[in-house]
Amino acid sequence: MTEDVQTFAPTDSVEDICEFLLHKPFRRVPIIRDEKLVGIISRRDIISLIHEEKCD
């Protein structure tokens, strides 16, 4: 398991999360609010979002 975990806040931009996932070997990142896990964003989530925006 990873000891030094990179997390993001719900207010962080999708672009920042996408940039991180592009340049790191991780497939998912935790979303933390007030030191509590509120979600996880995966590479697949980003790809789905891009696809939806492109098809709209």
C-alpha cells in the first residue's frame, strides 16, 4: 500500500486531478473533506466525463 497518499478536495478542479492521474501510476485518488473520505475519482471517471462532454 502507498504510505504517502495524494488526496484532493471536492473543490479541486477536474483538470488538476486529470493532470495528476496522467503523470502518476495511480488509477484512483481519494477525495477528502474535513479529514473524511467523501469519494474516489478514477481514471475511468475522467474518461467518462470527457466522453460525455464530447458527445453533448
